[in-house]
Amino acid sequence: MKVTLSWLKEYVDITLSIQELAHTLTMSGLEVESVEEVARPFSGIVVSRILSCEPHPRADKLQVCQVDAGRGEPQRVVCGAPNARAGMLAPLALPGARLGELTVELREIRGLLSSGMLCSEVELGLTERGEGVMVLDECAKPGQDLNEWLGGTDYVIDIFITPNRPDCLSVIGLAREIAAATRVPLHIPAASIKTSAAGEAHGISVAIATPDLCPRYSGRALENIRIAPSPFWMAYRLHHAGMRAINNIVDITNYSMLENGHPLHAFDASRIEGRRILVRRAQAGERFTTLDGKEHQLEADTCLICDGARPVALAGIMGGLNSEVEAETRTLFLESAYFEPTGIRKSSKRLGISTESSKRFERGADPNGTLYALDRAASLIMELAGARPAGEAVDVYPAPIAPALIDLSLDHVNRLIGTELTAAEAERILTSLEIACGHTSTGSISCKVPTFRPDLTRPVDLIEEIARVYGFDRIPFARTVILDQSQTPNPRTAFQDEVRRLLADYGLRETLSLSLVSPQAAAPFLGEGCSLVELLNPLSTEWSVFRTSLLISLLQNAAYNRNRQMPNLRFFEIGSAAWKRGEAIEEKKQIAALLVGETGLPTWHSRPRRFDFYDIKGIALALLEALGLKGAVMGSAAGSFWACESAGLYLQGKFLGCFGRLDDELVQSFKIKTPDVFGLQLEFDTLYTLRPQVHRFEAIPRFPLVPFDIALLLDSDTPVGDVEDAIRKTGGEHLVSVHLFDFYQGEQVPQGKKSVAFSLNFCSKERTLGVEEVERAVATILAQLAGQFGAVLRQR
Amino acid sequence: MSENLSRLLKEIAALEKEFDLRLPEATTASELEQLKNEFLGRKGKLQSLFALLGRAEADERPHLGAELNRLKELLTSRSEEAARSFQHRPKVISMFDPTLPAKYPSIGSLHPMLQVMDEIKQIFSGMGFRIEEGPEIESEYYNFTALNIPEYHPSRDMQDSFFLEGRQVLRTHTSPVQIRTMESQKPPVRMIAPGRCFRKDTPDATHSPTFHQVEGLVVDRGVSFADLKGIVLAFAQKIFDDKQVRVRFRPSFFPFTEPSAEYDFSCIFCKGKGCRFCKQSGWLEISGAGMVDPAVFGFVDYDPDLYSGYAFGMGVERIALLKYQINDIRILFENDLRFLEQF
């Protein structure tokens, strides 16, 4: 809501500086977003009276005016404005005057010397009106500096109005707040219309078929209208409130709405057929053309204003093309109705039309303010358009809406906000907001809330008003900060933080990515029978679906960095991925890691190597072991985004996730030009569920370890892991560790064979093991390996 | 003294002399090690003298044994002394260059925004708040309706939302977690909900369609606005580690709180005097807060006559940007290694 300081001052005495005023408004909940001085980009402009106007002898569209600029001698000014006429007061730019960038000079126009220039409002930068010269009122004195006539510096204040305060979408509403905050009275302009005897011929009857959508409909006919431009003061206020001046009737309905917050609509009365108004629901599919020339197809819930033959307005939203006020309009029917907020909101949303009117009705106008708004506008129309009332006002209000009555206990007030206010103080604040206060028999304050405050329906709403006007700043800071530690910490978030710390410890950098990705990026990560979670209203296709894997984010981050000469990356991220299985959305938290490129840059002591499968395997297993998730077994990876160098992880029959090389084509689709991209993706909640609750200590052996190395010749296709498992299984109770310390495939061993060497450690908890015992255990192992795998012991 | 004894004593003396002669020849640690082995090792020269002890007369053995032990100690201490001197000896300086780059371990890190989130979690955990979580894809019921934001109400427009089919949204705040928590437990409630939120904002220096919030909720008997002010002030001073930080509350509107407030911190850069960070106002706008609206209690079946509560929110990015003096929120989500490496 934008308003000029000068307009506000019409209703409330403001002695604060503009900065103080802005602070006061902000601190009472009306956040001032900006304050701008109204520019007057001119100098040397004086008031002048046009004494005479003659047609220019050599130009059809120009007039030659004699003007009195308060200098004794009349001056001759050539003027092209159609509205220049003898007797009017208008601003004159004398030679030497400045209009923005332009300096006015003595000039010859079609053979006649013009000693200045009569200015329009747009030339002066005061409004956007440029159709004719600016018309000054009779208070202006020829020769007076225009700046002086305009008065002191003015400001435009832009205030953010929260949706609960429809009353503050009006200048009077804002003035009321200033009055309450600064403890001064509020002046509301009177509005009453004296009507002559009701002229039956002008009568327009009103019927409401939808009192649920339109609880009240008031209206009044006016005749003898003369459509003309609005006076400057009105155009100026509208302009700085962000509305265009059109003509006096349209402007007055807008002005009245901005002033008191109640939207109005003016019909050309001669275009209302059958002299009747009917408020009804639209029929589904009914068509209607609004005054902006757009045709709409309506739904059955839309509230329509109709005359005897057809709809003439979308109730509370916009009038119709068929009944709008035009230059020839001589009689008016002015509507001031109250429409139910939800109905307006629904229609406005569905039709995609939001207007100043719908904005106010959907937030809640004042049902008991229709007649005031009607008569305020009517009196302005009478004053500025020469109109006469035609008959009495009509007012259909089948079920009047009464002010809310709320009992408020002072104790409740002080308990909720933590203050020690007295009843007198609370009542003073409420009264300043026009909430009438009395006392109940139980000692509460009985409050009667005016209907322009639809947001105040409960005691707590009044408490907010008291706190707000009292000042949030004056409410103390409680010093009793909570120290109670009775709650147990959330183990799931703690687990997540532990995983994050571990992965960072493994040399990975945590990233933080957007959750929204493109369908192209997300699709390859979808599981069987799953589909994408699509936004109905995305910002762009690039961010139109929820990520289906955290690996997408990591791949995008890798591409971003590789494009910036950082080819070697180790990233991780924990976050949610989602997809649809059938109709149901599944949201899953994932742990993901990515290794890209090489282990680092060459250094003086070592050459980097390309990341490989065993690097990502190491991260996966180190993490599981650190989390106490022991005994995970490997299976095949799930998902076509994995290359064949990949594996799945299972624990207690549950799928934990996968790791390995990512599919080359997929990697390329992310514009990453290296095949060395290794990922890890784990199911957060499966890990969390399987995590051990307690961590028990295992005794450190007191007796010496007996090491024993074996070197074996195996078939190339025998998995080393299987051999290791077999060793563990057959090694007996004293085998405490198995460690592969050498692996060789190549010329030194026969074709189709590979050589592996394990270092085994044996140890007993009770005694020092004898060599024979260990040798017996090794023999058992070797026998098993020979049988199971055809393993041959290599002599070294 | 037997002949045997005097011969042995001579050999002991000779061995000592030999060691003393040979010691300076050992100029590196490994040479010294070799020398020690030769004299003091299991098959070393001293050991072979010990072996002769058996052939000595029984009454001469103690004397001889003592002499041999003395020599052993002597040689040991001299070689140790020599070893120590190697450590300080400037002899190898030509090969040792301490200015060569270090062999760094592989360094990982936590994301700076999440580090700030961790800090916020820690501060509130320390004040007895429990951390709660909820889904990022929410029903309209939890995201709006139960927070007293009815379907056809202009307050739904306050947050530009991403909608999904089936009346679901990407949560626009972590406030739905309040509802879920209150549904599952009776008062007192003291929780924070850190998490990811979404709003349909075109990315620019101050907006991101994905952002993070920490929302706090306290419900108990007799909780007041003054308590809310107290907790927010305590937090403000902790997170910026500055007892001078002040907090300002301004009236505002949120459908789920009544009274509602916006709260500001006094500018941490200029101490409230006015600078470019606070747009000369002396205050940094942080977020919203207020007393839980009784209508919200209605949705979770809490008795509003018995309980009152407060709620507050905060944008974690906002605090991270302030803490690190970053001027563009987008850098947090770019994951540029040169940025991540700084934290």
C-alpha cells in the first residue's frame, strides 16, 4: 500500500519526522518498505491566469493566450492544449524555468513569440496526465511559485500490509494506526447525502439470490453526471498510490476505496436493463466479458451481478464491458456491496484475475461500511461531477453481521505476553483502535470489535493488539533460559551427524545441492515400476522433478568443478531422494559419495593414480565398520546406472546400497569426460535401523601372536574373497586375522593362474600357542583350499 | 691373579679401546647400528668374552663378570650418546630440506552451511531442545491447514509453493514438524526442526528455491512472549559469540502464531551504528516468531486454556551468510571446491 504523507495528514495530525513516522509504523506491525520524497523536477514555474484565448492565425491546433503571471503586463503564450480557456489558472514556465532536463526559452512558434509555456502535469512530473494543461484551483494566486502552491515536501510511503489487515489497505486504516500509536484523534470525513423525494423513475430494485456469497448489497443512482478529468489533488493522490487517473467517476470510486478501504463499482445506469439488479451464482459454463475486454468462462460458484437481462459484473472482482461508464454516461448506479471473502478468493484464483477490489474483499471488507463508502463516493461525485442523487439509496442486508463480542481477562493478557499491564492501560489501547470496552460481572473486559477488523475474533487476537500497540520492545526478555536436560537426544539425527563426520574424516568433502533436477538427469536412477515426482508448477524444466538419487547432485557438482580445472574430486552428501511407486510418493534419505579422476595431483614424493573400484569399496566398508555394521556381504548392484565393476551390500538379508564404477554413458550425460567415476549410494534408514545399540569392548590378547604366511596359486577366476572366507571358516578358533599381502597375475605364474599370499595370525586367549598347533591349523586350511579351489601352495 | 684372568682383563681393555677407535668412524645411524651389532650384538665381540667367563676360576668370576658388565654399560651408553648426537648433527643437512612441501593427509570437510546448522543444533540441544525431523514432501494438511492456513485464504500466498499431485507440496517451512511432534507427544514440548525447505523463488543473491530452516517450538504451562524474547536473545548472543548482540521484535503476521513478530538482531558488523550490511538501519532482519495460535492447538488436540507456547524460525543460509560475510546465497549451493576447501 502506497500513500503520500500529505494524504495521511488529512485524517490524523502527524508531528513526527518522516523517519520517526516510518519507525512508528514498522514497530506497530505495518512494515515500511520504502520512503521516497516526491520529486518536483522543476523550478521557475509560476501560477498564471489565462485572460484570453484566440486561435493561432497560422495553426489550427494552437491557441494564443494572454496570461496574467502576476507581473502587471499580460504575457503572450502559445499553447497547444485543448483545455486552455479564458479564466482558468494554470502553471506557467517562464523563460529560464527548468522542467526536468529542459530549460524553457523565449521562442517563436509559427511566427508568434511565446514568452513561456503552459505546463501539463506530466511535464511537471507530478502525475502521468498529459492531455491538457494542469488546472489549478482558485486558491492559487497569479505570480505565486508553483512549489509554494503545492505545499511542503511530500513523501510516498510504501507499506507492506500483512493479509490479516484488510483495514490497513486504506488511508484511514493507516491513519487510525498512527492515531493509536501516537495517541492523537482520528478525523474521518463526513458523508451524508440529502436526497430529494424518491424519484420512482430512477428506482433500481436489488435482489440477492446468494446471501451466502453476498450478504449485503447497497447502491444508489446519481443523475446529471458530467464526465471530466479529476482535479489535480485527486489525480496526484491516485498517481502516488500507483493508480492511473481515468475520469472523475472512475477516479472517485478508486479514491474512495483507497481512502476507506471499501471497493465500489459504478454502472452506467442507462445500460442496466429492466431497472433491476440481481445477485446470483453463475451457471457452469456461462460466459462473461469483463471491462478489460477479456471473455471468461465461469464456474457455478462464481457470484455475478446481473441486470434484468444479463450479467453486468463479476461480483467484487471486475465490472462488465456491457455496462461500464463511458464519456457519454449521464446517469450512474453506484454499487457498494459486501462479498464473502472465501467466495471472492475462489473466483479470483480460478479466473486468474486479481484486482484492487478482489484483494480487499478476499481479505475482508467491512459489511457495515457499505453505506458510508457509498455516500462518501456519492458526495464526491456530486461535488466533482455536478451530479444529483436520484432517489434514496437501496440497501439489501438480509442478515446483518454484528460486531464480535469478546470477553478478555487481564490475567490472560499478562500471562501470555509476560507483562504487568493494568486494565486501564489495556482498555486505552483497545479504545484507540475503536474497540469499545466495558466490564463483565466476572471482572473481564468486554470488547466490541468493529466489523472493519475481521481478524479479531478471539481473546488472543485482542492480546496481540494490546501487545502491538503497547510495543513489543517494552515486553521484557525473560532471563530463565531453559536448562532442563530431561529429553533424550534424537538418535537418528545423531547417527546422521556421525556418518557425516566419518565421511569427512575419510577425506571427502560434503556438498549441499538443490533437491530439484531435470527429468533427464533423474530418469536413469529410477527403480523398477517407479516414476518421477514432478512439480505441477516448476520454475523451469531444469528444476522440475525431485532428485531420484543423491548421486545426481554429486555428478552435477563434479561436472561443475571439472569445468573449472578441478578434475579430481571426492564428494559426499546426505539428503532426501524421492520417486513415485504407483501413486504413492516414497521419500528416502540417502548417503552418497563420489570419487572422480585421480587420487590427487603429482607431488615431489609420489605419483597419483586413478581412482578404482577398491577405493570406493574402502570407503563403503570403512564406514560400515566404523558404524559397527559388521558382517556385510556383497552381492550384485541394483540399477542400470552402475557399470559392471560394481557391487551391492547386504546385511542381515537387508539391502544397504551399492558402490562401484558408474555407467560410462550416464557419466558422459553429465558432461564428465573421464571414465574414472566411482559412486556409493547407501540407504540411510536401513543403516540406521541395523546399527548396533551398544558397542562392547573386546579383550586385547595377552599372549603372543603367531604369524604364518601362505602363498597360493589359484585359478584366475577364483574370487579371492571366497578363498579368504574359506580360510576364516576352516582356520579354527585361534585364527584371528587374515590379510592379503600380495597379489600377482602375469608372466611369473602359469597362464590361467594367479598368485595370492595371505598373512595369517594365530593367537589364543589362554596360552602361548605352540608352532605345531599352528602348523596343524594351516594344514587344515590348505587341505580345504586345495579341495574347494584347487589351490596349490607355492614354495617360496 | 691367574694368568687367565689377567689375559681376560687385557682383552676387555683392548675391546674398549677398539670400540673407542671405531666409534668416530660411524657417521650415520646405520653405521652406528652396525658397530653396535659388532660389539654388543648377540654374536658380537663382547658376547664372546662373556662366553669365556665359564672357563675362569670360580672365585675370579664375580670380578670378571663385573668388569664385563661395566664394559657393556660403557659401550651401550657411548653408542647411545653417539646416536643422540646424530639427531642434532648438521652433517646430513645437504640432503634434508625442511621446506619441501608437507605430505598432507587427504582432507575432507563438512559443508559450511551445515556447520552453521550443526552449531545451531548444538546451542539449542544445550538449552534442552530435542531435534525433530519430518519429510520434505508434505501434505497440504501439515504444511498449511494444520498451521491455520486455510485453503482459500490469502495467507497461502505468503509463501510461493511448489505443488505436487495429490494435494502434496514441497514443504515451505519446517513448521509441519511442529504439528507432527505435537500429534505424537503431550506437552511439555521443546523441540527444534532443522531441515530443508522449498519456495518458488527464482535464484538470485538472496533467494534460493531450496533453503534451510530451523524452527523452534516450546509448549508448556505458562509460556509467555517474554520467554520467547529471552530464548531468542540467548541464541543470538551464542551464535555470534557476542554478548553485545541485541534483539528487536516487530509485530507481524503469521497464521500459526498470535501475537506474531518479526525479529531482528542488532547488526553484528557495525554494532548497530548503521553500515552497508544492515542498510544503515543498525538491524539485521532474521526471521519470524510468535506465540502458538490456539487454532493450531486445536489441530493437535492440546488444550489452549491449559497450555501456551511459542515458536520461532530462522533461515540457516541467512545466518551462514552473515557469519562468513558471504554476499550471495548461490555460492552455498554451487559446491565449488575452492569454496568448500575454505571451511
